[in-house]
Amino acid sequence: MVRPGPDILPPAIAAIARRGGRIGLLGGSFNPAHDAHRHISLVALRRLKLDAVWWLVSPQNPLKSDKGMAALDKRLARACETADHPDIFASAIETELGTRFTVDTIAALKRAFPRARFVWLMGGDNLATFHLWRRWKDIARLVPIAVVARPGFTIRALGSPAGHHLRAARMPATDASKLAGQKPPAWVFIRERLDPTSATELRKRGLWR
């Protein structure tokens, strides 16, 4: 793993982190990026009062097969196009950091930008399987987490092993704007309009090759 520095990001983006900005991190394969990714990001920007959201387009999600996985440059290009917002920045920063797992990526970013107030963002479908992630309990101890509801996953997410384990650290959604300043573990579950878009369904329908 390389020792990260502010030069791994465009100067204007890195400046937000250097000055202690509130930054949401949304990781994933983005195979392809779609409206639900953007919806989660916009909800987070508004409800968590974030300065920016960074999309971390993974070279290869450890929990997913590489079968049917589009090339990284194609996925990144689609993510940049889909983001379409001045406060949402898509990158393949994990290739620069030399990290593969979320816990290592977050730790590297915190070393690079010690003043930044990072928040990990995920959909309810991710919380349902969060206990399968490498060192997921350490992730919860590294950064606050915001979970945005996804269709059909609310009960499964809140009743998941991670949902139970972190129950005592859950904050009321009405306090979501305070999350970035909380000492982890701390998390919120945000219910808003649900966007049903799914990367799996887009691939099944032949809308992404």
C-alpha cells in the first residue's frame, strides 16, 4: 500500500478534505453507476449537511465475481457522467492508494486527510450484508455511517447482524445533520423516497455491457 497524500486528488477536491470538510464516501463496483447512487448522494448531501460526496469506484469488489464486470475506466467514465453534480466527485482512488478492502481505504484516507470529517454512505441493501465485509466492526469504529433506505431491504437491513450489533450507536434520523461530527461508532438510517434502480437489473435488461 502506498503512503497517500493530498496529490492523489484534484487540488480543489483535496482542499475540501484538508480544511476539515464533511465528506461522504460511497464505495462500490458502480457496474454501472445509476440514479440510485445519485439519489443516495443527494439525500446525504442534504440531510447530513455534507460539503461533498466522493464515489469510490472499486477496481474489483471483493464480494463480487469479476464475471460481467466492465473495465474500470468504463465504469469510472459512467460514474462521472451519472454524478452530474458539482459536489459529487467520482474517482478510482483505490488504485492510487493500493487498497482493496473498504477498511483499508478509509484508514488510508484518514491518514491522508486527518482533519476531514468522513462519513461512510451505503444503501439499506449494503447494511443487510455489512457483516460479510472484511473487518466491518473496525469500519464502524473508524467513521460514522449513514444508511439510506432501499426498496425491499428496510426490515432485512435493520434486522441484520450489523444492525443488531450497532443498535446502541444508532442516532435518530432527525439528528442526521450532526452525524459527521460524532465520534464513531455512530450511524443513522434515513427513510426518504425510494429509488428502485438496480445495477443488476440494468445488466439483465442489456442496458450495460
